[in-house]
Amino acid sequence: MIRTFAASSAAIVASLMFAQTVSAQEAAAPAPQTETPAPASEAPAQETAAPAANPQIVAFVDQEFPQADADGDGKLSEAEFKAWITKLKLAELQAQNKPVDQAQVDTYATNAFSMTDKDSDKLVSRDDLVSFFSGG
């Protein structure tokens, strides 16, 4: 049962991380311009609404967050986050029969925390995780 959970969690994490990578690449790529932009005074006002969260990502975070939040304070400390994301990354690599390089996994965890903790308060909320896995 644990092996099945680890494999299914790893598959979910892999698909979420792939989506995050694709979203980040799309966001980094400059959009081709086909028209000359209108001057600022003529440009239509655009609302910047946050994209709707993927229900699969929300469900994954809701399922995993309580396990990662060891002290139950509703936020993940850097240590809680790194322990949790390391466990998920190791399960992902094992499910894909890829070699595990602990130094690379540790670097991944550190970088993932930095990307997730956008306000640099050294804490990660559920919303932060949903945003991270959504590529935001």
C-alpha cells in the first residue's frame, strides 16, 4: 500500500512539476508581437485576475499539506517543506527507475523552497504550494 501511495504520489508530482516547468518556460518566452502596441493613453485597461487553480493540484495539496505540516501551525517551515518535497522527489525518481543523487535532490528542495516562498517570510502556505505547482 505504501509503495502504491508513493508511486501514485510520484506520478502526480511528476505531472505537476512537468506542468510547472512548461508554464515557466511559456512565461519566460517573449510573446510575438504582430501589431504595434497602442500608446499607454490609448491602451485598454486590463484586469489581472489570477488564473483558476487546477482542482487536481488543489486536491493534491489538500491531501499532502497536513502530513508535511508537522507542527500543525498551518504553514510549512523551511525544514518541513524540504523534508516533504525531498520525500516526494525521491518517490518520483524511484518510480521512474532513475538514479538518486542526494546532492541534486537537496539542491532541488532548496530551490523549490525559494521559488515557493515568494514573500521570503521563510514559511509556505497552502496557497503558496498551489501557486508553485500551478507554475505561478
